Amino acid sequence: MKIAFAKIGKSPKSFAFEKEGVSLSGTLERSGLHRLKMDADFSGERALLCDRCGKRYMHRFSQTLEMTLSEETLSTKEDLDIIEFLDGIVDFDYIVESELASLEGAFHFCSACEESSEILEIEF
Ligand SMILES: [Zn+2]
């Protein structure tokens, strides 16, 4: 799903996007000449490999995403919660793919390992 930057004004426009068991829904509104603010819920489930035991498990998640979307090249000083869309088109597939990539890149434990790491914390 794609939406042109030019179509988003100062009043929030809602959107809902689903892809492979993952959903991204919320609002987009203009926050600057070349910027949009996205407030969204990102939820769904994804098969991940546990970083501790290597077992494959289903990871269910539900998180709030607050992001700035820019149609201009960013300076390196700016914070990381900005995504560039230099052609002026918001590409929801891209947002979901990059959020899933960061989810997969972060440390994650299956529920059994999460329980055992809690016990370790209590013991030490
Ligand atoms: Zn595990």
C-alpha cells in the first residue's frame, strides 16, 4: 500500500495495512513542509529463532510506533526514528519490512528461556 505525501494534510488521516499476519494501523498527519508524523499500532506474530536455545517459536507482538516520515534527505545528525521516502510516496510495505527486520535483529528469547532468565535474575 502506498500513499503520496501530497495527499496528507494537517488533519490526521487514518490508515490500516496488513501483510503476512502483521498489521500496521494508525494515522498520518503533516508535521512539516516535507514531513509527516505517523502514529501507529504495529502488531502481529512472527516466527523467530530463540537467541538462547535456537528453537523456532512464534513471537506475538503489539507495539506503538511513532515515527517521522521525510521526503527529503536527512542530515546524519537527526535521530533514527525518521524514515526517508525520497520519491514523496509513503510505502507501507517498506515500513513493515524494516520494523520486522529490527524485530528480528534484536535479542529475543522463547518463552521457556525468558522464564529461566527470570529465575537467574532472582538467584544472582
Ligand atoms: Zn529459547
